[in-house]
Amino acid sequence: MIETIINGGPLMIPLLGCSIAALAALIDRYMAFRAYSKVDTRSLRAEILTLLEENRIMEAKNLCASTPGPVSAVLLVGLQSFEKLLSIKGSPESLRLIVAKSMEDYSVTALNAVETRLNILSTVGSAAPLIGMTGTVTGMISSFGALSQAGGLDAGVVGAGIAEALITTATGLIIALAAVIPYNMFMARAERIGLEIEEAAAEMVDFISMRAERDAQNSEK
């Protein structure tokens, strides 16, 4: 292994750095998405709506705060906004719009947190093959330079340069594959989380709107 790295030439150093960065990002995002997957968002949403129906807003907030993941974080922002607006007693439509806007704004932050460090995998997936190809070029240049200095065909001299070229190319492609495949998987999961956030936010906004209209009707009686 060490001999292969040495034979690959100086460009194996940035390739090694790419592999370390990609591995660190991969482990970090794997742990994060694993934690997200343990949360049953449907049950969470149902329990929150039940608590709101019983006017137990504080318990609903505590449930969101104690539940990891972007969905619960967005719902917590909506609950906090809803609680503040209850004292103002605005129209049901204004209540609905303000709560919806607060969750919509925070959902951007929540999704950014989900996708954090994925740009590392994307960058490594793009850069590693280019570094490998650069190693191919420098390896071939070394081969022809050594060949011209030798004044004749020397299999050992030519072989060393070709080995450097092939090692860096293969290493770059392997690192790129190891970064791009998890990147695509994580991005697909992030898109699903984004849809879950939209569904949860829409469900809460509809519930809050219905409750506000009902409370307004009861106050008129």
C-alpha cells in the first residue's frame, strides 16, 4: 500500500487529502441521516396536533425540542410563532400567514443543516479524477523525459512513469466513486426530508387556521 502511494508520485498527496476529507464528510452525514431516520415524523405530527387540540402548547413545544431532526425543528418554530400570536388575537388569515411564513423561512436553515458538508463529497467527486488525470500527464512526461535522457529504450525507466500515470488515474477514479455515490444517496434523502418538512408545515398551518376560525366563531357567540 505504501509502496503504491510512493510509486504514484507527488500527486498522491492531494488525492490522499481528498480521500480523508470525503471519509470525514461521509461519516458525519451517515451519523446525521441515521439519527433522522429513527424519528417517526408521522407519529410526531399526529401527537403534536393532538396536544394542540387539547391546548397543551407547551408540551407540544417540549416534544419538538426533545426530538432530533429538521422536521421537529421547523414545527417548533411554528409553535413558537403560534404561541406569540395567540395573545395578539389577530384574524385567522393573518395568523395562518405569519405561522406559515415563519416555518417557511426556517425550513431553509433546516435543510441547509441537513445538506451541510455534502459539498465536500461533491467537490471531491469532481476534483479527484482531474487530479488523477494530471498525474497521468506528469507520469507520461516523466517517462518520455527519462527515455530521452537514457538515449534508448529502457523498460524500467518507461515502466516507472507509466506506473505513476496509471496509479494516480485509478486512485482518482476510485476516490471519486466513493464520494459521488454517497453524495447522490444523501441528496436523495435530503429531498425526501424537504418534502416531509413541507407536509408537516402545511398540516400544522391548516390545523392552526381551522382552530383560529373556530375560536373566532366561538368568541362571536
